[in-house]
Amino acid sequence: MHTSTGSTAMGTATVDLRAIAHNLRVLSDVAGAGVLAVVKADGYGHGALPVARTLVDAGAVGLGVAHITEALALREGGIDAPITSWLHAPDTDFEAGIAADVDIAVSSTRQLAAVVDAAGRRGETATLTVKVDTGMNRSGVARDEWSDFVDAFARARAAGAVRLRGVMAHLACGDEPANPVNDAQAAALTAAVADLRKTGAIAELVHLANSPAALTRPDLAFDAVRPGIAVYGLNPVPQHSDADLIPAMTLRTRVSLVKKVAAGEGVSYGHTFVAPVDTVVAVIPVGYADGVPRALSGRLRVRIDGRDFPGIGRICMDQFVVDLGPDGGGVGEGDEVTVFGTGIDGGPTAREWADLTDTIDYEIVTGIGPRIARRYLGGLP
């Protein structure tokens, strides 16, 4: 086990790298394709560098990040596998990306021109993925710009400024496997690949499928799938797939204080909870600054020594309170608390939190803050 931060942290997110390697294999088997694994947002809160090393060792065909700065951090950490970066502000340092051999995904003729300029300044050829807007209407080369983009790309390639590694798009309705938008987007991507091929550019890697599509639509796999959340063991479409994914993160802390609360006394801000009987409460030293949503106030549960205890009162920035019952439940200060985990033992999960707060579990795990130490099982970070 490796700990990434000091032992004084009030909470610990334990990340099982064995689970991440397992999930990669499951995704590849289900999709029947290679996996370009997404490690943006610090590996969805799990720690980008140790996760990236695990994924590369487990056979990922590449890694995906949003920002070039994320790719550069991986390079500085010793990752030499292909890394694709696809979200760029106008002042993005494309020269640094080219120098680090980052596969830069461009979404417009303006971004292409900026990459070409950067390549010229360095006297190098930039590795490029073309991101196509096939209906998401977010990032990607717009349909009305496509013809001009292809011409500009052909000129840049002929001049030796760029070489084509990939073509990609992103599904708008991947979590609805039967939605016809998915097929329309796949057809549009296929047409875009054909347009680029007419210029002599043959993509090494075409990818469209996100986690939901990787789990449910192997026909949309192209050369590789590009899952994010499923790599970390969270299934975005449990109603459509029972794939054997293992959640990689378990959030734990320790009881910081146990005290009695008399009947009729309120707990936490606003006294939204008033004890109906004499009871014993425990203070749990993590809060919304650490990623415990305030919207879970009075709704979450924690597991202590195999028993579940309900949260009461409002969740605070650094702490929340649980009700141990009149007898205190045998809980003492310093006892380990599972805030959420794999759910294998019936305990609380990130998915449960997401359902209770009407969000997605992506938001839960990426929201676990920097005050929470990361520890890793099953590999070296």
C-alpha cells in the first residue's frame, strides 16, 4: 500500500488498482476492442498517475485527458504511452504539448491553425486527432465548418506540420443504447473518417464509445472504446448492463468524537434534527469541503463495525453527525467509518449518494477533495 499524502488527513480514499486493471479487461472483453482509458480530472478523483500506470501495464491502447496540462503531468510522471488531449482554451501551450508528444485533438480550424503555428515554431510535426461534432453540439469540428477544416488539414498534412493519429466524436445519448441518435452519430463519424481518407490521411485509431456505449453497444466500438467512469468500476447504465465492474474507491475516516444528546436537543446548523429520545451521536470529520454533498444532510448512512448508522442534521464543511442510538451502538472514538465503498457487503456506495442527490456517481468520486489522502492497493503508484 502506498499513501500519497500525510497520515494526518481526516479521511482516506483507498483506491484498489487491481480493480482498475480488472475493469479495463472487462471493458475490452465486452466491447471487443482496445481501450483508450480516460484519466482526466485526476483520474476521476482516484489519482491520475497511479491509475495511468496501472492502465498502461494492463494493456490500454492509450490514455485520454481533457487538458494538455494533465497530459504534461503524466509525461513528467514517466508515462510514455499515447495520450490524447481534447479540450483547449485559446491560450493553450500547444508547443509544450508537441514537445511532449501529446496527441492533440482539435475541434476547429482555429485550433488546427494554432497547432500548425506551434509545430512550425518547434520545427516538428504535431500528432493530431480530429474531433468531429457528430451531434453532441459541444466540442468538435462543426458541420458547417467541416469542408473548410478538411481542406486546411490536408494542406497542413502535406506541409508536414501534422500527422493524423485519430478521429473521435462523443455520444450525446450513450446512456440510452437504443436511441437512434447513437447510430446517426456513428454514421457521421464514419463519413468524416472517409472524408479525411480522401486526402490521403488514414487514422490509426477511431473512437466514439464512452462508458455506456462500451458496455452496451459493441457495434459502436470502431478501433477502440473510450470509457471513463466504468474504468473506475462505476456502471453508468446498470439497467442495461450487468458487467462485472468493481468500484475502485472506498472512502473511510475515523470517529472523532462521541457524545450524548438529550431528548429535545437539536443537532448541527438550524437544528433540522431534534433528538426524539436521549441518544448518543458520533462526529464524522469529513464534510462538503471533502466531497460529502450537503444535499445528503439527514439522508446518508455510514458503516461502522459492520453496522449502519444514519446521518442527522446538516452536513457541515468539515464534519457531519450520525446517530448511534440510545445505547451508543458500541462505537468509540477512533473507530473506522466507511463513508462509501464497493457495496459488496451492502454498505453505502457512491451510486447511492448520487441517487439520493439526483446526480451521477461521476460527480461524487471526482468531488472527493484534496484534504482526503489517497492510498493505493495492488500496485506501485
